[in-house]
Amino acid sequence: MSQVNWNNYACRDYYDELMASPGNPRASAGELCNMLARFSADELAERKTAAEIAIRTMGITFTVYSEGAMIDRAWPFDIVPRIIPAHEWRKTEAGLKQRVQALNLFIDDLYHEQKVVKDGVLPAEVLAQSVNFRPQCVGINPPHGVWAHICGSDLVRGGDGTLYVLEDNLRIPSGVSYMLENRNVTKRVLPELFATGKILPVDDYVAQLYDMLAAMSPRPGDEPQVVVLTPGIYNSAYFEHAYLAQQMGVELVQGSDLLVDDDDVVFMRTVEGLRRVDVIYRRVDDEFLDPEAFNPSSMLGVAGLMRAWRSGKVALANAPGAGVADDKVVYAFVPELIRYYLGEEPLLPNVPSYLCMFEEDRKYVLEHLDELVVKPANESGGYGMLIGPRSTKETRDHFAELINANPRNYMAQPTLALSTTPTLANGLPQPRHVDLRPFILSGPETHVTTGGLTRVALVEGSLVVNSSQGGGSKDTWIVETEDHPAAAAERTGA
């Protein structure tokens, strides 16, 4: 059977994460590419099969909704990792910390003095029409002033090699469990390369998550009671809820397992009686979190939870109301928010954006719908978007009507030439487009995952990486490269 021949790898049209040019691996990917080149197609197939067996054995699943039915599927995983050199990642990490710091200051400002609006940095109409601004949160002071304790920012690399922030996910970002399990599976199928010690670890995330949650406890002198609140087994991210609770050694609970007493204290029902709860890592959306404060018909939340949080008797992560910054229109203002709150220049660039609420931008978008990606302000998972170059005239006409009817709800961006990375297809590596979701933990200290969840479009030419729409994932390696000038300069302090 044939072996991997990198000279035949067609990466000329896009920036490729592993190959600088056909037959020429990037410095950080040299050892991996050399090892893969020694594999026959049969050996590659064996490793791929081993990964699929491991995923089934470990029970790694995700849920998709199709025609009214819920389907549990094995996690779609590609064994060829995505590699980022450590010297580049250190700069990215600094940019992510800067960004989340500014966003937390922004959220806190909106629920207090709203100086950012009064000073004209954020247009008043953006806040006035925000579907995720929660009046119930006005005046609340969460521990350490942090609202978005767990943030997942999506990064994409353009044709010139620049990493851009595509969007910020500050409500209930998911995917970190798959990042961790991707590493576990990769260690099983490509153990040879982990012996070098150059691949930086990711397995400290769970400990960092627990420490951050415990530090939020309203009873700092006692052993904190931390729980993970899930909507239940029918939620698409239930695997992750159960995984994180199990890994942290805390209880996984549903709304019916908790109650709030007349003193605004939260308790968990157990076979031994009521046990006080100090910190809730909630994976339930705001509107279903507390039927007293939000949707009165919700069966997923806990009546009185907002009372308990407001009175400081329980800590919630992420804080209700954090989603006000999880808005694709607010996203366009983040570089200015960094300047406003921190007095610094952004370390990571945004993708250039057009806001349809502005007449000039709207006119440009309507005239170039066939070239742009158009997004509604508050959808997620790749839904509700228009990808102009792959759209029909009928679809573009429909979007023109939507934009004109509600300009505030739409923004547009150029169709990026997303980077590619080798992905097994028909038995051999072929280029497929990828993005990256690192996770940032904000508490007394800020931690960024070493890499993140790389999502890959498994269909040739597709830009859709979401698992719910047929995408897959890869392990992400942050690799120390001895021979890179930037790495050498960092080590010597030059």
C-alpha cells in the first residue's frame, strides 16, 4: 500500500498549519510529518480504527437534533493533530487574557454605571436592543468582579497567517471536555511523539476550573460545596456536564435537586438530608435558570436562585447576564472596549466587520451579499448565517429582507480563506479547513488552555466546522521548537 507523500499534499491555496509548502513541513510539525510519512495507508487506517474504538469505549458522544429526533453520535475525531508553535501561542494567550479582562469590565459597567454608553464608545441602541441584557442583574457585584468565568473565544487563521478572533462565547461555552478527551485518544494512537516532551500538556484544566470555582465560595473558610447544574440528559452537551463533574469530583445536579430557603440559602437534596451549596457551575441558559426571575414555566432551574445570588449566599458561573457581551454586534466594538477599559492596543485582531445598523455599512452589505458572511447577532452553532459565495439568489434576497427589517440584528464579514491542516480522507492526509476554540478561566488568576478545541470541516472545501453540522475535531498541540529564532530570543531574554 502507498505511504504518505507530502510532496503530493496540495496546500498551495491556503495557509496550512502543518505544511509551509508541498514536501516542506513547518518547523513545529517536522517530527509528526516524518513519522506519518513512514506509515503505510494500512498503518494509518489501523491507527484511525484504534481511535474510533477508543472513542466508543470511553463513551465520548455528542447529541444532534434532526427532524424532531435526538441522536447520540460518537465524537467525530481525526487522528492527525493540529500544531501551533509555543512562541506563537504565548502571544495568543496574552491577547486572550487581555480580551477577557476588558469584556468582564464591560459587562460589569453595563450592570452598574454604563459609562461606556455615556461616553459614546458603545451606541445606546446596541444596548437598548440587546436580547441578552438582563435587568434582573443590575447592581449585582459577583465575586472578584468577574461575570464570564469561562470564556471560549473562536480563533481563525487567515491567508496571511494572522490569527483573528472570530467571536467570543461568554454565556455557556462548551467543548472543553472534547479538547481533553481528544488528547487522551491521541496519546493512545500516536504515543511515540509524546515521549519527546515538546508537546505541552492540557490536563491541568480541570484542577484550574475547580480552584477557580472554589475561590468564588461565599464561605471562604469552609470546604466549598461545588455542583454542576445541567438541564439533563437530553441536552446536547450533557456528556460534557457529566464529564466535568466527574473529573472535578463534584455533584452533577438538575434543578429539581436544589432548593432555596427563606434565608436565600441554596441547598442540595441528598439521601442524608439537605446539604448547603456554595458554588454552582451552571450549564442552564439564563431564561430557564430561575422561574421567579425569568421564564415562570421553566422546569430546568431553581426558584429563588437569583435571590440567593443577589444576596451573596451562592456564587454562579458563568454569572447570569454575561451574555450581554456574547453578541456578534458587540464583538465589533471589542477592540475599542480594550482601549477604553485598559488603555491598551488589542493584541489580537478582530475579523473586519460591517454593522448593518450603520447606513453606510448596511448599503455595502446589501450590495455585496454574494461575497460576505452575514450573521445574526445572537445565534450560535453556525445557524442562521448566510455564506454569500455559496448562496442562491433566493437566499440572498431573503437575507436582504431580514437585514432591512432589523438592521441592529445583523453584521457581516468577508469570507476568510480559513487555514487548512492535513486530515485523513480516503486513507491519506488531505487539506481541510479548521478553527480553534481556546478556553479562558477568569478568577483570582486568569488561565488559558494550552491550545484548545480544533474543529475541522470534514467535507472537502467546506467552511462549516460545527459538529452539529457535520464537522469533526482534532487534538491541538502546542509545541516547543528549539530552532525558531523567536523561541531562542524568548529563552535568552533578547
